[in-house]
Amino acid sequence: MNQTHVSGDDKWISLLLRLSVGTLFGTIGINQMQGGGDSLSFYGDAFQGSYLPASLVQGFLGALPYVELFLAAWLLTGILQKWAWISGGFLLIALSLGLLVLGEEQAAANNSLYFLLIVAGLYFRRP
């Protein structure tokens, strides 16, 4: 059973959501690769003493810019949209978990807005 909710105007909603979220992930990934934005070294140090294993944190933070760029390209191309949106949702859940471990409840709550955009993208996606 392959159900989607796309009608005439919904394809434009889907496109705008993909452009918006894809641009967001792409820009953040590029900024992190260039050492701008939220420095990965800052977050690596911030997790010291947390209950998350240091090797897991370092591996995740090291891969994060590449994952964000890949996800941005995936969303922008529109290929296998269902899985792109689901992957984006899991990435945001992981990011929010890390922020909550650091005690950054407000920043984690801000990710809820992006999560809602991802859910909308999943709803309005093309078949």
C-alpha cells in the first residue's frame, strides 16, 4: 500500500520544504567543515564527563558535517524522498539527544521546529 497525499499544489509544498531543509543542512555542514558555526571541537570537549562514550561522540561529530551535506544533496535531488525525510528525522533526534545530554534544553526544543518541517516533508513528498 503506497499512499501519498500529493495533489496539484502539494508538489510545490514538497519542493519548498526540500529546498528549505536541504539548504539548512547543507549550509550547516559547510560551515562546520570550514570551522565556523558551532565548532566540533567545542562540542567534543563539552561531552567530556557525560555518560556518552567519548569514541561515539567523536565519531558522530566527525561524521556530522558529511552526513549533513549528504542529506542536503539527497533532499535537493528528490530521490527516494521518503527515506531522505526519515533519515533527516533520525539525525535530528540524535542531535537533540546530544543537546539534552549537555543540558541545552532550549536548543533541543528549537530542533522541534525543524522536526516538524521534516514531518511535513514526509507528508507532502512525491511518490
